[in-house]
Amino acid sequence: MKTIEDIGVPAEVISEINQIVTKLPPDVSCIATGSIIEGFGNANSDIDLYLVNPKRSLRRSTSIGLRKSRYVDCEHLAVGYLASVADRINGHTWTSLLTTSSPDLDRYYRLSIGIPVVLHDDVAELSRSFQRPVACLAYSRWALLRAFEHLARASCLLATGSSRQAALSMHEAALWYATSALAAEGEGYPSLKWIGEKAARRFRRGSDAYRELVDGWLRPSVDVAASISELRSKIDLSPELIAALHERSYRLADRVRHVGGSETDYLIRSGESVAQTRGVASEVGRRLAAGSSWAQATEDVAEKLSVPVLEVRVGAWILMSPLRSAGFMEAGTGEGV
């Protein structure tokens, strides 16, 4: 088993970790992880430690402190929670990734690369459940879904005249697509800020493969429609995921009515609040208010805008999510196909 000394962690960082470890309760395990362990960090990088408690449940938040010239992040985790994360990520499917959280993927990966500083038997056994290839596969699929969501949003925004917002969304889509491609190549560290370093480590900075992967993010095209078309041809979603995306649906919540305007529509929740809608959210919202199902409403909007129906359904789902959070919409299944 590797130690933090074996992988070349700077001596001053090891000294600081040891000072923290000496103050831990005797049954708490400590695992060093983060960018320093991954190989991206330097002597001034944060020190990331997972402090794993043998109790099945635990109510302690992350402790962040400044020691000398760097931050130390000590995240307190319970064995029960980590066992749940291991089960879910090891058994993930395309559809389960729809509800998988970023923190769960992040913790799984960080544990898969973690170096034990203090490791008790119960945590040692659990730690073997965290496998880096599984982490990379799950993150690659999850990031591909994020890329498609941003592409769908951009497609809807461009079709309704919001070209600047569409360009920004395509910038995010390119970033997530590159993240997915790198994770598929084994560069699955789940932090967007390291994408350049991951690409350079895998393909050599400045190489054709490097530029092809990151140029969509670093040097986005001014032709948003062409960027959408190009990325659309690259994203390959599984039939299982496509079916699940079609299956999701929204409907107007009870006591919500739709009022049309010249450029802006309104959703009014009787006696409580009002929300403005524009673009695809308005197009879909007014059809739902007229009695159409989610499936029919999104299909009609897709035909009107000449946008693939899946992109309208996913784009509208994303663009209308604030309305759901505010209580104007309700989510369902079974009406999207």
C-alpha cells in the first residue's frame, strides 16, 4: 500500500498532515486525497483530508482552516454514507446518473485515489470498494449528460433569439464534453478547473489531440449554430438514457394559470406570486395551460422551432427548473413519450 511519502508529497505538507492526525480520536481513519495526491497540486495547494468515522451516521460538516500558507480541508464522513456511495456508483446505470449528485461522484473518485494516513480495519475493507476505473466511467457518462443538457439549452435559446445566452451555454457544453472525453481516457479527476492539466497530461499540451479536445472551450466559435451541429454529431447517448429523458415531464402546478404577453408571459399562482417566462419556457408553458400534455407541447414546439424534440424536452426541462423550484410547475413521469 502506497504512503504519502511514496508519491512525493512535499515534506512540509506531510508535517502538517501529521500534526492533524495526532489530534484525531483513536477510532477515526484519515485518508489524504485531492489535487496533491492526483499530481496536479503544488506546495501551496490545499490539503484535502477525509476523516472517516466508524459510526453509521454523522453530523459534522467540513472543517476548513488556514495553516501556514495553505488551507486544510478536513471533511468528516461516516462509514454508512460511504458504503451507500460505493453501492450507488459501483452499480450505476445511465438512468441512475440522472439523480446522482456531483458531491457523491467527487467523493467516490477522491477515495479511489486516496492515500491512507491512518486506516482502521472497517474503513480499510470499505476502501477497497472504491475503484478508479469505475469512478472514471461514471464521471465520463455523467459529464456527457451535462454536455447534452447545455447543448439542448443552447439549441432552444438560439432558436428563440437569445444568441448570446446560447453561446454561453455552448461554452459550458464544450467544457463538459471535453471533461467526459478525458474521463473516458482515464483522466477522471472531478474538477473542471484542472481540465487543461488533464488534457496536457493525457495528450501533450499543444498537440493536435489536445487542441481538438479543448479548443471548443478555450476558443469557442462565433458561429453558435455550427458549434451546436458539430457537438450534436459527437454526443452519443445510450438508448436507455434517451428513453428516460423523453419520459420526464412537467405540468402546471395546482392553482397556477398562464397569462400571455407581447414578449414575456406570466405564470400566476393564485394569491401568492407571479413568475415571468420567455422563449421556450413560454412556448411550452402556454401549451400546457391550453391542455396539452408535456409530450404534445414539446413536440409542437420542436416542430415550430425546427429543433430536435429531445433537445426541446431537455432544454425546456432545464430552463423551466426554476419554475418547479418556485412551485409553479410539478414534475412527473410517463407523459414525455
